[in-house]
Amino acid sequence: MGPSPIGINEDTSLISNSLFANPLIIFPFQSNFFNYKNLLKKESKSSIPMGSYGQEVVLITGCSQGGIGHALAKEFAANNCLVVATSRSLNSMRDLDQDHRFYLQELNVLSEESIQHVMSNVLEKFGRVDILVNNSGIQCVAPLAEVPLSALQKTFDTNLYGPIRLIQAAVPHMASRKKGKIVNVGSVSAMAPIPWAGVYTATKAALHSLSDTLRLELKPLGIDVINVVPGAIKSNIGNSAIASYNQMPEWKLYKPFEAAIKERAYFSQGIKSTPTDEFAKKTVSAILKKNPPAWFSSGHYSTIMSIMYHLPLCVRDFIIRRAFKC
Ligand SMILES: NC(=O)c1ccc[n+]([C@@H]2O[C@H](COP(=O)([O-])OP(=O)(O)OC[C@H]3O[C@@H](n4cnc5c(N)ncnc54)[C@H](OP(=O)(O)O)[C@@H]3O)[C@@H](O)[C@H]2O)c1
């Protein structure tokens, strides 16, 4: 779905609820495809620790300290959830180490093996995953005409194929319980792409589109899909972007734009950027609703980007070219 024309927190669950009230009318072939009974038989609750019934088990990717995932992990825990906080290295989450509300796991979204390993550990420990949050992501700052294909591929692999790998690992289990929520963290940047981040915004636009299809395909399985669309949020994303940028080759046509390109890496990290804990509070509250919104956008620039999305392209281009001097 696209952003709301009137606001930034649009709930289309009413539409999808009524559409699927009688799914057999819409999908007469569905009973053959989605045989819940067999799936339900496979559910095992024997491994659920005492006292965890009623608590939501939330698996989040990219929980390094200082980032959005870390703040989401703490906020879910504050809302009585059991949190599987994952990141590429346990060291990046060591402040959560002694807190019994967190189950820390190393997970690299590029590796199917790593995902399967974590998923089986989680199912063994808790017997379920109620909420999957695909949060991990990387920036890629470079002009599209010269960006090395390897950088483009790595960004798609992390920001798009990574979430798909996790979704495919979690959905069979969620479907077996006919319950679950999948949260994909997109970006407002995809709503009005600005120069020098074309690869990143393309991955996020693709993730938004994927969430829209998933929402329809997973509803009959009892799984909600929530597209979380952050504005500018204080995190490590600018520093990580510059570290990757420093590995790029020297530009041929775009040498004169070098300073502007580097500036784009920190675009979301200005003094008015929303603090991660403030963003996490609002986001977790939306996700934990009984009927969560299909689209939830919050943070600095989220309103302006929502307006920009609806402007005629010539007006939008005029504004962006003036602002970015290109
Ligand atoms: N901050 C913003 O203004 C903003 C705006 C819109 C959208 N977003 C999105 O919000 C999400 C979180 O970003 P953030 O701002 O919190 O940035 P961040 O502080 O850089 O966090 C990104 C996280 O993703 C992890 N990650 C990167 N590659 C990974 C991989 N292959 N496997 C597993 N984890 C990996 C990072 O791990 P390492 O620490 O190991 O690198 C880190 O934990 C991203 O999807 C981002 O695109 C952010």
C-alpha cells in the first residue's frame, strides 16, 4: 500500500478483515492450498518455559547498541515480551547480556544457515515466534551510474533478500499456529527518493511493495504484516554508511559532487532526528495492538515525506533539485 493521503498512520486492517471474512468466496481453491489441520498437528509446546505463556516472543534482527533494533528490543521487553535480540555479533548487544528478558543470538541475515540455526534455537527454547521484526539494514551512498554492482548487490541482499529469508523461515511455524506478526522496517526515503541513495531507496521501495503483497497472502494464514516506515532516527546508520563509502572507487563523472554524496550518508542524523527510544515507544505500541496498522510511519521528516509522495513529480523534482543543488 502507499502512504496515507491524510496522515502517516493508516490502518487498512478493516478492509482486509472484511475482504477475508469469507476467504473461500475469494479463494475457492484455498482449502487445498492452506490445510491448517495438518499444520496445527505439528505444533509442539513442550519446550515453552514455565511462566512464558501469554508473553509474546519477539525476534528482532540488527539489535546493535545505538540503533533502532536495540531500542525496539528494550521497548518490547518493557511491554512484557520475551525478546530474541539478534545481531551479527553478540558483542554489539553486550549491555543486554545479564537481563533475563533477552535471549541473545548471533544472526547474519545474509546466511540461511545462520537463520535456520537461530530459528531452531528459539523454537526449542520458547516453542514459538509470535512477532518477527526485520529491522537490520545498511545504507549505500553512491551515484547510480557509477556504483559498483557488488555494493548494489550487498545492499539488496541485506535489505530485501535478508527479510525474505527470515520470513520464509518463520512463516511455516506461524501458519501452524495461525498466529503471528511480521514487521518489515522500510524507510520514508522510498517515498520521495533524493540523490545519492538510489540503491538504498530502491531496496526499501521493494520491501514496501513486498509487504503489501505479503499482507494479502498471509492474511488467510492468520499472520499480520506491518510496514514500519521510519523518518530520520538517531542511530549508527550514518557512520556505517561512511565506512562503506570509504571502500568505494573514485568517481569519474561525479567527483565534483563528492562532498554532497558524503553528506547524504548523514542526512538522517541531524540535530532534529528523533531519538531511537521515542521512535521505539510509538512503534512497539502500534505493533502490539490487537489489530495493528498495515502502515506505521513515525519520526522526523515522516510527515513532510508523506506530503512529498503526493506531489506532482515535476514539483517534487523542483524542490529536491533546489535542496540538493543537482
Ligand atoms: N536511522 C534512520 O534514520 C532510518 C530511517 C529509515 C529507515 N531506517 C531503517 O531502520 C533499520 C535500522 O537501522 P538503524 O538506523 O538502526 O541503523 P544501524 O544503527 O546501523 O543498525 C543497523 C543494524 O543492522 C545490522 N546489520 C547490518 N547488516 C547485517 C547483516 N548482514 N545481518 C544482520 N544484521 C545486519 C547492523 O549490525 P552491525 O552493527 O553488525 O553493523 C545493525 O545492528 C534499517 O533497516 C534502516 O534502513 C533507519
